[in-house]
Amino acid sequence: MKAKKCRACKSSFTPLRPMQIACSVPCSVKLSAEKRQRKAAQEAREERRSSREALEKVKTRGEHLREAQAAFNAWIRLRDAGDPCISCKRPASWDGQWDAGHYLSRGSSPSLRFEPLNVHKQCLPCNRHQSGFLVAYRLNLIEKIGREKVEWLEGPHEAKKLPIPEIVELKAFYRAEVRRLKKVN
């Protein structure tokens, strides 16, 4: 028979049987152990995947909204990374925490929750301690996006309750955008 290469130790050997893939018993044992490990790893991956899918199915609408909001806020912070705070103009080089501050809050205007024109990078003191510092926010927002768009934001909007599939789609979109922006920066 023609010489073969052992799959375990990579040495050349002459097989005794046509289907022989290892040169010796220790190499056969090693190959069997590797095969068991690969199979166990594959089963563990499948188990984790099925667990994730099961957990995803039992998530409430609120949990999906929180995850989508987190992805959207991360995107806003990356989109405006080089900009100063929308309210107090604190420079982007500030070492503190940045938020994605809503001009019109999620509670007062849920239809604008995921509207990019309504949300801009804001320093934590302005967003959390000064309730958005809205007077300065509005003035700087007019400067940034224009009076017509600010008046559109302040105008009436049709209330919409996003269904779970749309929320999941939004979450996936903004997570992909965050990954894309992180690659660019």
C-alpha cells in the first residue's frame, strides 16, 4: 500500500488497512479524544444557541425596548463622538461620562424615542443633574439642525406603539451601526 501521513503526529507511515488514518495506537487514541472534544464543543455551542433563542422568545416588550434603547444610545454617543455637549458645550475631550440626551424626553414624547434628531450627545451633569438643561439644549439644537427641524420635533406626533419584531429590527440595526462606527474610529 501507498504511504500516508498520520493525522495525529503528521509522520509518514505505511497503513495496514486501507482506511487507517493513524500510524499507531497512541495516535488513534489522540485522534479519538480530539474528535470527542470537537463533538462536545459543538454540542455546547448548540446548547448555548438554543438557550439564547429560548430566552429571546420569553423576553417582554419592555426588555426588548430597553435593549434597543441601549443600542440606540450607544450609536448616538459614537455618532456625536467629536462634538461637545449639546447643552453646555463642554468639550469632547472631557473625561466624564457622556449620555445620549433626549431633547423631548421618552416619557413626554414616546414617538420620538428613536428619532436621531431628538437625541444628541450630552454630558452626565447636564442630562441627569440639570434635567437636560433644556433652554441651552434648544438654543444649541437650533444652531445644529435648524429651526424648522426643532419646530417639527416640538410639533404634534402620532403616537405609535412599536411591535416586538420592529423593536428587534431596530436593535439589530443600531447594534450593526455601532460595530460599523467602532471600525471606522
